[in-house]
Amino acid sequence: MADFPTQARVVIIGGGAVGASCAYHIAKAGWEVVLLEKNELTAGSTWHAAGNCPSFSTSWAVMNMQRYSLQLYRRLAEEVDYPMNYHVTGSIRLGHSAERMMEFERARGMGRYQGLDLEMLQVSDLKDRYPFLETHDLAGALYDPDDGDIDPAQLTQALAKGARMAGAQIHRFTPATGVRREGDHWVVETEKGEITCEKVVNAAGYYAQKVGEWFKPYGGRTVPMTVMSHQYFLTEPVPELEAWSRENGKLPLLRDVDSSYYLRQEKNGLNLGPYERNCRAHWTTPEDPMPEDFSFQLYPDDLDRLEWYIEDAMARVPILGASGVGRVINGPIPYAPDGLPLIGPMPGVPDAFEACVFTFGITQAGGAGKVLAEWVTEGRTEWDMWAVDPRRFTDYTDPAYCDDKAVETYGHEYAMHFPHHTWPAGRNRKLSPAHGRVVALGGVMGAYNGWERANWYAQPGDDTSEESTQTWHRDGPWQQRIREECEAVRDAAGLLDLPGFSRFRLQGDGAAEYLRGLCTGGIPKVGRIGLLYFADDRGRIVTEMSAMRLADDFFFLITAAVAQWHDLEWLQSHIPKDAAFALTDVTTEFSCQILTGPKSRDILATLTDADLTLPWLTHQSAQLNGIWVQLVRVSFAGELGWEVHSKTADTAIIYDMLMQAGAPFGIKPFGMFALNALRIEKGYRAWKGDLSTDYTMFEAGLDRFVKLDKPQDFPGKAALASEQARGPGKRFVTLVIDGGDCDAPSMSTLWHDGAVVGESTSGAWGYRVNASIALGMLRPDLATPGTKVEVEIFGKRHTATVQADQPLWDPENKRIRS
């Protein structure tokens, strides 16, 4: 074809709402973009989507994305001169319990910070907003005035028109058939010809996994997703609703999140869409293969499995039963294991991106296009988007895991995510060799990048049921046990089995110079370990790693379990092509025990002749009863202690050895909840909470890790120099909170004199200082010790005091250096 392009800067595969939004935003950024759609635009999940448009989320990143979408949709029709049916009706989200109302308060606080006008409703308010509602058993509701519904096909066509107006080419009925890498470019293959491009985007909806397979020869992996069947049905016109609407307009969209369905007025009828527990995945077995083309098709009706939800909705809104079912929609919706989409760099593959696996693709499409365009054209995003980053999943997401988690997530679509709760599906993917010992000692486990770690240790008779964790409150069966674990670390010693640290070996000529030119500060001397921080070109925090230096050009870089693929790609992407050094992921070859507390030196002395007087931030190879270990003199708990690194095969025997040697000294196993409490008392930052690309190095109070006078240029140096001259817009603080039986979740709003002045980044109870602590970002003029602010925690404001810029526990670090 003469008009078929042979070159573009970006090729997008998939023409649903998300793909069209990506094309719109990339073209608006001035880049040449081609979108390929195998059928007609909207042929996948978009055409049968209900089109609901909530802004509600308890994820800061997702709320940002959805808020942007709704702002875009309000102006889009006029901007591109394309009419759209977009009804902003508002929505009512029903709450049956105090816990649900607390969740609503949290979302309301986050929304207010982002400029959303969410409103809490009393039960007495509900009939005025929704006269057909039965309210006798409700606790209240949340009202979102910006919610509503949009026609998905019209939205997609409007985005596509806007993309074309900005210079994009859109080719329908042009399926991509494969990709290949030629030098530094991609070649996208189609039946109409080949397109050479710089970057390629997988926006293929429920075909994203099939498209993802094309990238496996170039470092890719199987896209973690499962296709679920989602049903909703439309009733015939309801006379009573029709009469009411003539006088009052359209009803607000109703969500009964505790019963798990939405109910929306559709013309003069109703649209009921449940997320049923007895849900069904499709195309997951050889007996049920994915068709080559499922464009504009649906699954057979299966209303029987919705029976409970239909009856519950009819009891809540009796007019639902006044008319018959007019039409049933049962279509495929892709689900990632956690129910959030994949937006960002394709793991392991250069210049390839994902914008796929959207469960709520219509309300998220606008924001997703913005975020993806930023990734493609700028290499970073305005907001920290780790919540949807494809690299958050690594090698444990096999098909069985994805299927189990998708079913669990779909069936709990509206679930509350409590701080002490863990989800049971998809567990035990990666086990420490000491796992059986940990469980036998009472370990109540949690999953960290697939690795099982103890969260806390239960005693006989403690309630470890899932029901016991359905609370936002600090108090629970775990509270006394966490206190005992923290006190053991304070007074004697604690041992934490910590599998899954991400580890990278960096070795060879030039390795040290490479690190110096990449991190914001200095690098440790041989025999020492230190923190390295890495910034993007805005000076914002990309990641933090511990660097253990064994020789001039030999380092072990250690980082968070969940950061494995993210941090590896950051390091790899900055290696010169002619580098003489090598970077190797050795995560699975080693494991770690955290031995910490004032008796930890005495315990180690019974097992080794290593020099235990070496100071804080040193490391040494040693033998524990003849078994090699690397003793690293650091402690995230803020006490005298060592990380005991060993070969994975030796983990169990090392664990036994330390527990047995520690018994006379009062050693106690401790878990991740205790570690979190201990670290927050020291003001130690956690990745993707306190440390994220939402904040610069100076805002995060990491000035001592920035060396603007070093001769090497590093990412963000110019931006940080400029920021240093003008002063940061926020300042990291530690707050002690008065009163309250809940600790501050991340992104809790900080107030002063009736104005929003900052946000928390993490919070926990400190058992050594007996106080509720929050770390956060505050307006600089208020970041002085003794200043009183308020922290909004689940709708209630609590007085908090800004602390001195030092740890609350052992401020002079005497214990950790002892």
C-alpha cells in the first residue's frame, strides 16, 4: 500500500480506549506515532465496557490518573469537535460498617488534597439523593460529584480524532503479526508491510499476553494477566424511574461495595454489574483456548452465578425488580494479579512499553495515555506510578498464580486493604530454606515479591484468622506480639529470616567510576558498606541501594525485594556499551538473616572468631562454625547488629545455629511488622513510600547523600544545584502524633491553620518510644522542631509535633555503634 507508513518514532499495538489515548498524548507531545488495530477501533473490551467513570481510589497514583481522565473527558468533545454522551451524575458509594466508612474518609482526604470534592453522607441524607434506596442497615455513604458514565466507543473515537489532528496515523484492520529487533530499532510486522520504529507499545487489551510473547527473544517475559468474564445486565424501562427522571434528571450511580455491585440508570432502565465471588476466568486451559479473533464478541449469558447479587440489589433498590431483563453483556476483561493495569517500561526489553491489562480501562484511559506518553517521550512520569509499573511483578507470576490472584481480586474488587491483612491466594511462591522453622515458631507470613517472610510471630491461642485482620486499628492479636519482638530487639536480640533481598554483583574495570557517575553522592571505601541514592534528571529519587565494596572495582548492590527488576533495569540502562565491567543478578544465590540487639555480638562470639569489633558500616567474610558468611555491620532496626549473608543452601543451618546460640541470651524471632516499627523510630526511609519520584533528594532530607562538588556529572545534578539555590518546596519531617488508635497511612493529609501543608509518607507505632510516628513531607517554613500541625487519619485530625532532624530512638546512634 502506497500510503502505509514504513517508519515512525512510536508504534502502538491495540486500538481500544487506552491505545487511542496513548496515541493522542504521544502525538500531542510532537512525536510521530502509528496505531495499529487488528479490527475496528474498540473491538476488544472497550466496546462492551459499561463506561463508568469514578475518580475514587485508595491508591494515590491511580486517583491521580483517574482524576486527570475525568478532567480530560469534560473538555475533549469540544477540543476535537466530536460529540460524546458523557453524563456526570455523581455517585453514591454505600457503607455497611464503621470500617468501610473509615475507608471512605481516607479516600475523601486524599481526594481533597488532589482537588476532588468528595463528600461524606449520613444515612439520613441518602433518600434525598436516591429516593428508591432502602437504607435501614447502612452506616453512611461517600458521594463523588464528578462520577458518571461515558460512551466508550465515542470516547475512543474522540481520542482517535484528536490523535489524528495532532499528526498520528491510525490503521484499522491492520493486525500486527510480530516484532523483531534490528540494531537500536524495532520492526513491527503486519500483513500490509513493516514499520521501523524507535519505540513500541503493547496496548493490546486481552490479547496483551499474546503480543507480549513476541518480545520474549529480546528479554521479555509472559505478561502477568488472566482474562475474566464480567457480566452486567440492562433492564427494560422502569415506569417509576421514568416518571421520576422527567422531573429530576438522572439518578446518581450507586455502588454497594460491601455487597459488590454497581447499579446505574441507563436511559429509563437500570444497569446492574456485580463482581461476584463465584467468578470465572476464561481461556486458561487447553480445552478453552483463546480465539485468534474475539472482536465484538461476547460469552454466553451465565446469570445463575449472579443470583445472590441480583436478589441483594433488588432488596436494596426494589424498583430493580419492576421490569424484566432487557439485555445481558458478558464480556472479557483482563486482570493483572492485583487488579491494577500495567503502564510503563516492558520488563527486560529495551524501548518497549506496556499500556495493557486494564480492569477499569475507560475511567483510566485518559490518565494512562498521559503517563505512558511521559514514559515514552521523556523517560519518566510526572507522578510516581509504581502502583501500575509492569516491573512490580517478577518471575513468580506463572499462569497458575495469575489465575488464582485474578479470581481472588475480581471477587474482592471492592475489598478494603487493611494494614495487617494478607491475601491468601497465590502464596508460597518463593520459600526460604528456613521457612518451615519460621512457621513452626509461629510465623504469620506475608508475601514480598513472592518471597514468604514472617510478619509477626503468634503464640498458642492467638487469633490468626483472616477475620481478625479486618480492621484499620493498631490493636489486634499482633499488637502485643510486635511489642514483645521490639522489646527483645531492644533488650536482648532478635532474628529475622529475610529471604529475597535483590542483589547485583558489579565487577570489573571501571565499576567504581560508573557508580560515582550514576549516584548522587560518594561511594564506600573497600571494606565498607554505604547507601547510594539515584535520581532522575529532575533530582527526584529513583531508588536507594546498599553498596558493599569488596575491592576497588567489585561491589555487591543490595536493594528491596520488590525493586529487583526496576533497579536492575536502572543500572543496566546506564552501562556504557563498551564497559569492561559486568552486572549480574545474583538474588537467588544468597539469603540473609538479620541478627540485631545488644546481645548480638555475644551470640556471634560463640560461633566465630571474626573481628566483631569492626565498626558500624563495615563488612567481612567469616565462618560460623565452618560455614561461610558475610557479616555486615548494619541494622535497619537501629540497634547493634549484623546482616548475616550466606549462600542460600546454607540458610536453614545458619538460622538454626543463630537461634540455638542465642537462646541463653534471650533471642527472639521477629517479623516485618516489628522491623517497620523499629525503622520508623530511626527515621529510616522505605522505598516507594518515603522514597519515590514524587520527591527530590533535598525534599526527602537526603542532603548528606548529594555531592554537587564531585567532578562527575550524575543524573539530576543540574536540577539539584538549582533546587539548592532556591530551596526545596517541601521538607521531610518526623512527627509524633497525639492520641488515636490508628496510625497514619501514607498520603494522610497534614493541616496547619486550616490549610493543607503536606502529607505523610508512612506511619507506625514506635514500641521503644511508645508513640505513634509518621514520616512525611511538610511545607518548609513549618519544618522546624516543636511546630504543631494536624494529621488527618481516617477523617479525624490529630495534633502532631515536628521533631528534631534526628532519630527519635537513640538520636546519637550510640547503640548502633556500640
